[in-house]
Amino acid sequence: MLLYFVYLIFILTVAMAAGGVILSAKLQKKYDHDLFSSLLYYQVFIYTFGFYGIWGQVLIRSFLPAYLSGDVLTRFYDISLLLGLPFVIFAWMMLLQFSSKISGNLRNNWFVFGFLLINILVIILLGYLTGKSVSVGPLYLVKYYFIIANFVYTGVASIQIFYSGRGSLLASTNERRKVAAGVFIILLVQSVILILFNAQTILGFLFVLSYFAGNTFLPFYITYGMELEKSSKNSATDLSFEGFCKRYEVSPRESDIIREICNGLSNKEISEKLFISLQTVKDHTHRIYIKTNVKSRAQLMNLVREIGGK
């Protein structure tokens, strides 16, 4: 009975992973933005670790004991566990890249170099401790390294998503804060389960489900719960924006607001950037909707692309 339950959980996790990767790939194709390239790579790496670092250990314990002695099996288990860590490290890096891009913050190559250097050194240290056969087992070391690192990196990512930077934003402040809250709640759930886990079967299955289901949150919510603007590659700055404004008799101030709407800024962010009141932004936006005969930001963006691209 337990074996069939394991098969069921495995099939569910495969479906979740496939769904997350497919949704991320569709987002990347639809919006053609580096933001979704980072999300796609994050999905690939995080699920690779899930199958190699988590399900791989289940397979080792299930099928290899009949062929390997106890000491060899333990050593093989420890080494394979350590070899899975680079996948989750790259996943965290992609998550941080994603969070910086969706919030408008920009990172340089020094961040990537420093991030990878620190975590590679940690893996080397874990491998050294494993080879020394210290009293604390590798599973314990990797478990708490994962808990701490995941809490730090995912926590930083959620904070970045919550607060906007100076770059071009693809989502409103309210939408990003919902995403940030979801990411942080999932992080807390996974951390609590893993802290309580001590080889209990039920908690093990709960963590596997929370790991795979939790990591589908970003592509699923962005696809079905958020309204994003198109890539800046296709924004009004790349189109014949002047012709659009002439056609609909858009004033200079209204054209400024349309540009910022196309860049994904909320009304509050537009008011702060253009140094005008929030009510003034709302009034201009209302007049823009009347002039262009649209009812939403998404329709306005599509109209700018359609008319400006001609």
C-alpha cells in the first residue's frame, strides 16, 4: 500500500514540475523578457534538484541496498546528496535574478560571481566534513544548510519583489506584493516541515509535496492571477509613439502617463515619478481611456502597439 502511495506522490510531483516549466516557457515566449528567462531557469534547476536531490535519495534507499554493503551504500548516499546541491544553488540565483528584474532593480556580474563563490565554498566545506566522518551526519548538515540558505535567499527574493527599484516595472505594486507574500508563506511552510522532519515518512511526503507544489506558485499565479505589461522591447518607446498621440489627440502630459503605463508603473508610482498628485494621474488616465475608447491598461497597451507599429 505504501509503495502505491509513493507512486502516486511521484506522479503528482512530475505533473507539478512539468506544469511549472511549461507555464514559465509560455510566459517567456509571450512576453519576450529576461524576467521570464530567469523564471524558466529557476523552474528547471529547482525541479532538477527535486528529482535528483530528493527523489534520487528515495530511489537509492529503495533499490540499491540489495547490491551494496551498508558502508558503501551510506557513502554513495552522502556523495549523491552533495552532488545535487549545485542545482538548488543555481535555482536560488535565478530566483534572485527574477526578483530583481520584476521589482526594477538591476544587478551586475559581481553579484553572480560572489553568490556562486560563497556557495561553492560552502559545498566544499560540507564535502570536507562528510569525508572526515564527523559525528554529525551529512544529511543533517545538508538539511540545515538548505533550511538556512533557502530562508535567506528566498526571503531576500520576496523582499525584493515587495519593494520596487528604479528600473522599468512589469507589474503593479499591489500585484508584486501579493507575489511576495505568497513566496514568503510557502517558504515558511517548507521550513517548518523540514525542521520537524527526522526520517518520519508522513513529514517526508509533506515536504516533497510542499516543495513541488510551492515552486509552481510563481508561474501559476503570474499566468492566471496577474496582469503584466509586454516586454520593454515592444514598449511604446520602440514604436511610432508620436503618430499614436496625434491620431488620438493626446496631450504631452497624457503621453508621459501613457509611456509610464506601458512601462508597468502603477498610478502611485507614476505620480511620484512625474511629480504630480495621484488624483491628477487618475484624471489623465480617465481622459486617455475616453480618447482611445479603451477600458483597461492592457487594452491601452495593445492599442499603442497596434497603432504605433503601423
